[in-house]
Amino acid sequence: MMDYKLTEDGLYAYEYPRASVTADAVLFAEKDGQMYVLLIQRGNEPYKGYWAFPGGFLEMDETVADDAAAAKWWPLNELPPLAFDHNKILAGAMRMLKLE
């Protein structure tokens, strides 16, 4: 049974509100003058199959990174559709590092 739902504004909300902490890591690498960002492909809902930054919520009895189906370094100019608000997070990180 899912304890979350998609809201009208396109975000997810939990049926039973609770304090939650999440952290996402934005990792960049440069190779041959090309900038890359590390993404994981989500193995679980929500956004199953979409690409996202490593991190997220720690679930009860979860081992480290157990919902990632794959990981890949993506060129910044060839990114797949990203899960959640990760487009906004990426844009902010790029601004901070002057990668735009």
C-alpha cells in the first residue's frame, strides 16, 4: 500500500505527515573538456525508471543505495528527464559553480 499521492502541483505528499530529512548529492566530473553529472536510475516508485541524484530518504531497514537500478555519468548536454525537482537543483548547482 502506498502512503503517498501525487498532488495537483506535481509533487508527492504523504498521507500521514511526518518529519523527514533527505539529502541529495550533486557530483560533477570533467573529462576531455566535457562536464558530467552522476545520476542514478530509480528502482522504486515514485518516479521508477527516472534518473535522479544519489541520495534521498532513508527507509526503515534500508541498506545503503538499495533503490538504485543503475548509475551513470551523464554529459551535461545530454541529460535524460530527471525525477522530482532535480532540474532545479542541478540549475542551482551549475549557477554556483558557474557551469552555465
